[in-house]
Amino acid sequence: MSETGSFSNDAEDRFDAAARFGFEDVQQRRLRYHLLRLTAVGLGRQDLGDLLELAALTFDDSDVTQQTAAIRQRADVSPLASAIARIMDRAARGVGGPVRMSSVMLGAVLGAYTAMRDAGGAVSTDAAIAGAVGGAVALAVSDEARHAIEQVGTDEYLRGEG
């Protein structure tokens, strides 16, 4: 079976593990615990302070440009921290619709949990980055999707034909 087929077949278990870790860490009521969890899939401990500062900027609706640049330019930045900074920088520059930056940040962090099942493996950082992108997109667009549903109604939104 191909690696892609195996990943597809494991989707249920990957979702379960990621959601369980996410709910467990939310109980700590600190983003720091989410970031510490991600050190198992490639986030560097040296990245924690910078990412916490980036998150604070997003929750304050402040400009993230300088912080994302600082993270990306650090010599010891981990690939996952760099990816989160790049996601946030792109979201700040516009992505075709309005986004809540704090939602994009949370989506990136929580989406990276999809790699937790692979923690310690060679592909775990790549899986975490892919999960961060997917999570950021999901939370960035979900408000707009729900607004569209409210405008046309659930039946119309879910209608199969044109």
C-alpha cells in the first residue's frame, strides 16, 4: 500500500489522537502547553517565546509583520516555527477574504497536532507543517462559510446541483 493510502486509511485515528491531545492541552488554558506539545513534532523550544509573542499580537489585532520576519530570520528557527510565521505573514497580507488573525494562529497550532501520531518519526515535521496549513485555512475560512450558510440557508448551501 502506498504511503498516501496508508495516511488516508489512518485519518480516523489521526483525527482522534490530534483532537484528544488538543482537548487535553486546552484544559491547561495556556497556549504555551500547545507549543510544548509540538516540540515532539519538530518545534524548537527556542521558538516558544517568539511564537507566544506572535500569538499575542494576533489576539491584540496588531501588525504581525515585524514578528513574523524576526522568527523567519532567526538562524536557529525550526521549520515548523518558520512555517507558522509564514502562514501568519501571508494571512496578514490578505487571502481573498476577511480573516481573524487569532483564528489563523490557533488553526495553525492546533492543525499541527495532526502529526502527533507520527511524533519522533522522520515525517512528523512535514506532517505538522501540512496540518498547520490545513488548520489555518479551516479556521480562517470557517467564519465566512458559516456566514454564507446563514445567507442562503443550510438546504441551499448543501444542495448538490448547480
